[in-house]
Amino acid sequence: MKINKVLVAVDESEGARRALELAEALAAPDPDMHLDLVYVVPIPLLDESQTASFKDILDMMISDGEDVLTKMEESLGEDVAARTETLLMTGVNPATEIIKLTEQRDYDMVVIGNRGLVGLKEYMGSVSHKVLNGTSLPVLIAR
């Protein structure tokens, strides 16, 4: 299986940094491989009045997400960075948004970090676990 396009889910965690390192290691020797870095800004379900008062906070969260994407892209080697696109999304559930993205675009693989949750928390709250079970694509989880 030739891997041409990889979705790399990132946030500010150490697991995301490891996921990006793995994705870069995959992409570096293959000049045809493209990476998409995605950051999902988690937003709560709000009604219109709550959304209006939440706007400043949401704007700040979006700005923080843009900063994370910029830092992650800048950490890549120049050659891989030239083949990388950054995507900022918002949604109630980051795992759901990542899965939707895999259905909308032609990815060959997802690379995502694992925050090191253990036991029941790993299965109930893990974005990586939800993505693993929610997509038909191969998922590489960086631990």
C-alpha cells in the first residue's frame, strides 16, 4: 500500500508531538507524501445567547489553535513542511470532527497521539481510541 496523504491530528500534548515526529519520519524519504495537520478547537453546545457571550473566548481558542498549528509546522524539516497543509476546525467532539475529515478527503492514514490514559478513562475519553474505532483508515497511534 502506497501512502500518499496522511492526516496528523495535533494539539499541545506530548503525544501530538510524537505523532508529528512519526509522520515526519514517514514523509521525509518519500517526496510524494503529503501531510495535513489538523487541530480541532473543542466548542461546547450553546444556544444563541450563550454563543454571543462565548465569542471572545472562542476567538481566543481559535487563535491558540492557529498558534499550535504554526509551531507544529515550523518544527518540521523544510522539505516536509513544504508538503504540509494546516487545517483548523471547530466542533463539539474532536474525534468526531477528525473522523468526518477522513470521510471528506482522500487520506491513506491517520497519525494521532495518545495522552497515556489508562484503564476505563482510555476507552471512555480517548480521542485516539474513538478515531481508531470510527474510521476505516489505518491509524497509527504514537505513545
